[in-house]
Amino acid sequence: MDKLITELSPPRRILMGPGPSNCHPRVLKAMATPLIGHLDPEFLEIMNDTQELLRRVFKTENQLTIPISGTGSSGMEATICNLVEEGDDVIVCVNGTFGARMVDIAERNRARVIRVDEKWGRAIPPEKVAEALKSRKVKLVAIVHAETSTGVYQQLEEIGCLAREHGALFLVDAVTSLGGCPVEVDKWGIDACYSATQKCLSAPPGLAPVTFSPRALEMIENRKTRVPSWYLDMTLVKKYWGKERVYHHTAPISMIYALREALRIILEEGLKARFARHELNHRALAAGLEAMGIDYLPPRGERLWMLNSIMIPAGVDDNKVRSQLLDNYSMEIGGGLGEFKGKVWRVGLMGESSTQANIILFLSALEEILNGEGYPVEVGAAIQAASDIYNSE
């Protein structure tokens, strides 16, 4: 007998992992509004609105600032495959999973990759990039702003200056940072930048916002060979998002509705206030964890506000704790990747998930679970430490 497939009814979760984050009800409502055609004049105006909102959040005047139809990795692939040709010398900074993924994509596009490696859990020193730039004529320097696998925050301005001094394009992964901490595309001289909708923008996964500088566009238009991906070819896609409105593919209409509304919510809050909220909640969480004797993987000064990578106490079972959080509190946090599997938890404080209530609940739940697992923590100490941070503001 065939299994009966019942009506969809997923549980309500508090999403405090590395993504997705929770969505505002207005975003979900936007997705439920009626579909119209992707070339309908009304939808073309919605596309214009979305581009303008993205420019404000990216802090750029770049004309080609659009959402790519695909998840964050499609933004990574789109920027690399448009800017890189066979034989190009490309520097890729690697201090986590997503730097390593950029290497993979650049090599698939037959670039000659010069890796600048740093210990996972630490930021890339600019002097290492400076040394690599001396080795040969480099076309592109690529780096991750917020390394989701390790919780490391990367300063960008000095490395961007180094790239420009050597005539190289500067490519930045802002998947986890956009909407959660400052991303200054024009001010920092970023030539190409990509992000994702499901992190600090607090929309569902499915789009990858990207922006290309005039210098990057000139490079694309003067390629010796065609962009190897038809779907991600910006010389074609830009004609759909630009004045020509030439059909390229059927846009994910409901997802663009969602992104437009999510961006409106961000700008209503104000970028400065939004960043301050993420920083404050990070400091409160860090204080609570410190009271439990739990340390971070990255050192102070290199920690993300939005993604907290914390060390699992000795003797504590990773999966058991995360399972109890999910089963008993309907709360999701992430485990470690690569060499940090079973060694770290990744606690996301992104967008709609970055709230005082979520932090207090998480600290309370973790305290109870750890005590039950035989790792003693002082009852109430973490909540008091976090509350002291909030009360000091």
C-alpha cells in the first residue's frame, strides 16, 4: 500500500545555526502574494526596487547589483567564472571551508591559483597577501569576509589596497556578513562581492546577491573567451536586469518578493542600528559562555558577531547536546566542519535570529543540558553575565 503523504507541517524552530536564519512574518507574507510574469511591467519595477535596495545594503553605486538565481555558492561561482580565464594568476586566501571552495572553483575555471593559507580559526595577515602579490602578475585577489566554518572576521581594507596597488581585482565573499556587520563595497574598493539571502538578510535560501564594479565589468566585457557558464554569464544576465530587459531565464518571482521585503525591513531598522544589535547580542552571548567556562575558537578581535564558533567542553558529546537542543527546545545550532567536526559548535546570531530572548533561552538550555551531561556549570551564572551586558547599555 502506498504511503500516505500528509499535508506539509514542519515544526517551528529557533534557527541559531550557520544558516538559514528565521524570517520576519512580513517576508513570508510577501512570498504568499500572487505570482505575475517575470516580464510583466509590474515585476520589472519590483526588480528595479530590489536592485536599489541591494545597492544601499552593499553600500555601492554599482549598476550591476542583482540577485543571482541560486544559493550563495552560485554567487561564488558567478563572480569567479566571469572574472577568471584559463591561465590567469589568482590569489585565494584560505582559512576555512569557503576559502577552500573558492580554490576549487577557480581551479575548475583553469586559473593558476596561488594559495595564501592561514591556520583555520585565524584571520589572514595582510603581509602574507603582500608577499604573494610579489610573486607574479596577479589578476584577482579573493577572500572571505566572514568565514562561516570557523567564525573568523576578516579585516578587508588593507588587503583591498594591496590588490589595487598591484592592479588586481578584489573579490569578497560576504555571505555571512552582509546585513550583519559593515560591508562597504565602494569605500573598500571591492570589485566583486557576493552574499546569500538566508543569513543576515533573513530571507529563505535561494538567491545570491552580487555586485560588480565598473572595473570588473570592463574585465568581463573584454574577455578573450566566453564565460564558461551560460546560466551565470553576466554579459547575458545583465541584459535582463538592465534597460534592455532581454529574456534570459525565468526569475524566481516569489523569492525576489521575499528579498525585496527583507531588504525593506533592514533599511527600516537602519544599518547602523542593525549592526549595533548584532554586536551587542554577540557580546552578551560571549559573556554568558565565558561564565560557563566555554571559550571561542577565534581569538578576541577576530570573532564574528553573527556566527559564534565555540569550543565544545572536554568530555561533552557534540551530537547529544545538539539533539537535546532540537528535541527539547526546538532550537538549532551547527556543528563543526572539517577538522573541527565534533570540536566546535557554531551558534548563529543572524538577522531575525539575533535577539536577546534567543540568547537567554540558549544559555539557559545549554546550562541545563551540560549539567545533565556531567559538565558542571554554575546555575544562573551565564544568564547573569549576559544580562549584565544588556543592562550596561
